[in-house]
Amino acid sequence: MTPQPTLDEVAVVVEESRAAGAPITFEIAGDAARVAPSVQAAVYRLVQEGLTNARKHAAHAPVRVTLRHLPGILKVVIDNDPPTQPAPAPLPSGGHGLTGLSERVSMLGGTVDWTARQDGGFRVTATFPVPDEPQC
């Protein structure tokens, strides 16, 4: 069995997308010590899926990834601007994407919402409960 991804590895997936040409702003604020390993893995997958979808549907458009540790929650936002050019050839799809992630987030007591913005961009917002004490 391989170890599950952590919040530290979110920066790695962001850098991989940047290397592929995506202009991404990444911000993380707050203390990650209280975030359970299962939530860290879900956040990683959420960001990975959000960046993949941005590349599929809005290649080369700016993307902002934000992780904010707030009292009692971890809030994750992946927000991409509208496409600046026609979409490239379709990338393969597993067919579960955001729906599968919604189920994963819900199992962890969180919420997720995805919204097509009026300007043609797209935003995914998720919140995860975080206990007051550090997790093992």
C-alpha cells in the first residue's frame, strides 16, 4: 500500500500543473497540524481534479488554489478564469470527477460546491471540519 497524499503534496501537484503551462496562484494559510490524514488526502484529490478540469476546459487560463485553515474548518477553493482559447483535444476521463469527490468530501463531514461563473470561469469550493486538537 502506498502512503496517502498530504497537504504538503498539494504544492507538488500545483507545480506539476505549472510545469505543464498553467498559470496558477497557490496560497495556503493557517495551521495544518489539526487536519486528519483522510482529509489531507481528500484535499489533494480535490485540487488535483480541479486543476485537471481547468486544463481540460480552460487551458492556459489563470487558476487560483487557496487553502485556508479557519476556526473549525479547512476551506479549499479552486477558481479558474474563463478559457482564453478553444479547448484542446479532449483528455481521457474516468467519468466520476467532481461527483466522486463530492461523495468523498461528504463522507468526511464536509461540503463541496462547484459553480460555473457568469464570466465563463469555474469555481470549486469545499469545506472540511477540523477538530480543535491535532490529529494523529
